[in-house]
Amino acid sequence: MEITLNVNGESHRLDIDTRTTLLDALRNHLDLTGSKKGCDHGQCGACTMLVNGRRINGCLTLAVMHEDDEITTIEGVGQPGALSPLQKAFVKHDGYQCGYCTPGQIMSAKGMIDEFNMGWPSNVTDDLTAMPDFSRTEIKERMSGNLCRCSAYPGICAAITEAAPDEGTSKEAAE
Amino acid sequence: MKPFDYVRATSHADAHDSAARIIAGGTNLLDLMKHEIETPTKLLDVTRLDMTEIEEAENSVRIGALVTNADLAADPLIRERYGVLSRALLAGATGQLRNKASTGGNLLQRTRCPYFYDTTQPCNKREPGSGCMAMEGRNRILAILGTSEHCIATHPSDMAVAMRLLDARIEIEKPGGEAQILTLDEFYKLPGDTPHEETALEAGDLIVAVHLPDAPKGAQMYRKVRDRSSYAFALVSCAAVVATDRGKITDAALAFGGLAPKPWRNTEMERLLIGEAPSEALFDKAADVLLEGAQSHGDNDFKIPLTRRVVKAVLGELTGATQ
Ligand SMILES: Cc1cc2nc3c(=O)[nH]c(=O)nc-3n(C[C@H](O)[C@H](O)[C@H](O)COP(=O)(O)OP(=O)(O)OC[C@H]3O[C@@H](n4cnc5c(N)ncnc54)[C@H](O)[C@@H]3O)c2cc1C
Ligand code: SF4
Ligand code: FES
Ligand code: FES
């Protein structure tokens, strides 16, 4: 089936089998291999990307369902020499060891920070109607969909805490 | 995954193809298709339809079937009046999954029974008449109420438990365009001899919305007990709303997840509580009524005492009888 995908601001025309997940379309057809495949079943978060500004698992959605959507992957967030605040903070705080989960962690953190700034509560938020605190407990709960087999969690938490105020997408998203 | 045709519905008229399988968020269906537990030959994508709004009407709130679990949990009106529903949603899955998971798809997600997921094993739900491996096998997460000799699967949704508590009604659009309104109790079927027939939905039906009546009076709560504190399905969960006045319980409703093939409520248990002064002994009696006839199968024996503890803890907290 022929479809158009908008990825990181560029439009791509491709002819793919209907069974292709969004993750496989990006990795195998558009050579965007930053998004990783860990489990392929929505359990690990390695494939996290943004669709229309929201974080999702690329492995549990079909590419053919995403015509007209704006897809953002780790490649669209920053590049060597021009890293985003989150990427820099991950380097500074050793937010990884092998690095396999890192693109998913960063994309998830980006989406999560926006959700936070919109005042979304989480399972650990005491008062559902108040603005939540950007605490370690909140970060851990909100990032629980991203597993790290190297257990770099302390560095990941530190990096997110440091970079959150500088991750500007929230302001754009709110507008 | 088996090959399939893909069709995108652009209007409600296109959305009633009885030969096709509806796909919304895809987070359950695609997982099952990858395992070849579900093998539709045609997928009908309904995500472009106008079912994404949460609207306030007189004495009710109407939630479109495509409202994501994330948007529903974060909606200011839901947070303020139906906190138990926000809480149940936030206790389920992950941030990424909730951004995709839809209200309609969540209601229709299928069991997490390990044998249902293992296509090399018999399972009456997956392959009618093949047998049930769970009965004497790994049944730790499975049901103790409402089961049959053919299936002891649980319905895994957290959201549906809160909706059952809130007396939600499901709005279904039939192929001819007419609407059908069902309570969750009417919507979900017990397994009986046909565990593969799970709901009242018929071929070509489309869920268009869920209606919540006015929020009940009293304090609301969702308690989910699971193997780890985040990102796990419930072993036992309880959505509850209890009102008290001058030392007496004036209203009580409780719905349970993890216990049965559908979100479970026991009105006899609720009646027993109303008009009484809260006490440990009363809560114990309520648990007795709930658990009457409960049947465990080995690995899930623990669910019977665990349910009793959950009932006592939830009622204790909501009535202020215990801390
Ligand atoms: C790793 C993981 C962890 C999870 N943890 C939890 C948890 O802790 N608690 C919990 O409650 N859930 C959990 N879930 C399940 C998740 O909530 C469901 O997958 C999700 O709600 C399904 O919604 P969907 O829109 O993606 O449905 P889909 O996968 O698109 O569809 C599911 C079913 O519903 C049908 N359908 C969808 N929309 C309609 C409609 N409008 N009309 C008629 N039929 C329709 C489809 O045909 C399909 O049969 C988890 C899932 C995963 C993958
Ligand atoms: S409990 Fe139900 S779903 Fe599980 S193996 Fe038995 S028949 Fe299948
Ligand atoms: S690869 Fe998508 S969640 Fe693991
Ligand atoms: S850094 Fe190795 S999996 Fe996270």
C-alpha cells in the first residue's frame, strides 16, 4: 500500500505491506534506526517516538494508520554537535550504559515533560486537581514504560530532572 | 502476522463492515495479531471518526469511544467529579500506551491468561472446545468469581472497573444506524459454555461512546494490588464510593477487578453496608457476602484472603474507621 509519512519535518512516500508497524517502517524503509526494537509488544519503551507531540510505542501501531501525522524520532530531536537539552543531560549524568534504551528514554522523557507541564496527574499524584510536583517519585512513575536492562535509572532520573526546565516543546505544544 | 486488507473509515456509514475487525489504538489488537491469536483478514481503521470528545450533557457526561485513556484521565471534569475513573486509568499500562489506548478498545481488551497467549496450548476461549489449561495450571492471575468449568479468565481492564462502579452505559451504533445502550453488566458475558463469546457486541457494531451518570455522593477511591508498584496488571483491584453521615454509612458501591471475567459488583454486599455504623466486623461480613461461592484453583488461592483484606482496607479508609 502506498502512503506518505511525515517524519522529523520531511515527507516520505513509501510502498509498504499493511502489516508494517510504524517502528519497522522507520527503521527498515526510511533508514531511521534511532528508534529501537526491544520487545515489539509494547512492554519495554525502546521504540518510543512522538506522534503529533504525544509519546507512543512505535511497535504497537501500523504505519498505514499515520498518514497526515507529524512523527518525531530521536533523529529529529538533535544531532551530534547540536544536542538537545535532554541529550546533553543524558551524556553529563551517565544516563545510559549500553545505550540501547536511550532513544526511547529521551523521546519518552520529552513527551512526559509536556504532559507534566499540561498539569496531567499520575498514579502517584496525591491531589488529582492540583499541579503535580516534578519529584523523583513522579518521574519514576511516569517513566515506568521505559525499561533499562543496564539499570542506568539513577542517571536517567538525574538527567531528566536537570533538563526538564529547558525542554521547550511544552510551550509550543500548549499554543 | 497474517496478511490483511486495510480500510480507513471516513464516515459512520463506512464503520459497520461485519467482515472487518475494527482497529482503534491498536495496542491490544496488534499485540494479539503478532502472536496470531487474532487473525483478521480485514482491518477497519475508525480513528478518523468524530468520537474524540468528552461532552457534558444534562445529568451525564458523554465520552467518545476514541478518547484516549491519557486524555480521559487528565480531563479536568473527570478529575474533579469522577476521580475514581482518573485513578483507575492512571493505574493502568504506561504513559505511552495510555496515549494510544482508546475508551472503546480498553473495554474490549482481552484476557491476559497465559494459555490464551500461548498458541501451542489448548484454550477454550481461543479455540472453542480445546480445553482449559489454566484450571490446573498457572492460574495465579485468574478468576475466583463468575467462572465456569470451561474458563477462569479475568477481564484485565482497570478503567472498566471504575466505569462499572459509576453505572456507566455503553452506546453502540448498530449497522442500520440505530443506537443501543447497555450497562457494563449487560455488555460483558460470563463464560458459561461459550468463553469465546465475551460481550453483547454483534458483527458490524461500533461502540461510539460511554455515558457516565451524575457522580455518586461520597468519597471515591481506586485500590490496585499488583506484583510491582507500576506497570503491571491487577491481581485484585477495587473501585469504591462510600458516603457516611453521623457515623452511619448512607451509600456504598464497590466494583472489583482481577476477580472475575468481568468487572464485578455485588449489590447484596452493598445493601448490607448501607445504614450501618462502620466497623471491622461489618466489613468482614461484607467480604463474606462478596466471597460466597468463590472458587480458587491453586496458584490463585491467595486471592480469597487478599480480596478480604482489600475490602477491609478500602472500606476502612473511606469511612475513616481505620487508617
Ligand atoms: C504492556 C501492556 C500493559 C498494559 N497494562 C494495562 C493495565 O495495567 N491495565 C489495563 O487496564 N490495561 C492495560 N493494558 C491494555 C491496554 O489498556 C489496552 O491495550 C488498550 O486499552 C486497548 O485499547 P486500544 O484502543 O489500543 O484497542 P485496540 O487494540 O485498537 O482494540 C481492542 C479491541 O477493541 C475493538 N474495538 C476498538 N474500538 C472499538 C469501537 N469503537 N467499537 C467496536 N470495537 C472496537 C477492536 O476490534 C479490538 O478487538 C496494557 C497493554 C500493554 C500492551
Ligand atoms: S482460563 Fe480461559 S483463557 Fe485461560 S486457558 Fe482456560 S479457557 Fe483459555
Ligand atoms: S519495542 Fe516497542 S515497547 Fe518494546
Ligand atoms: S543503557 Fe543499556 S538498556 Fe538502558
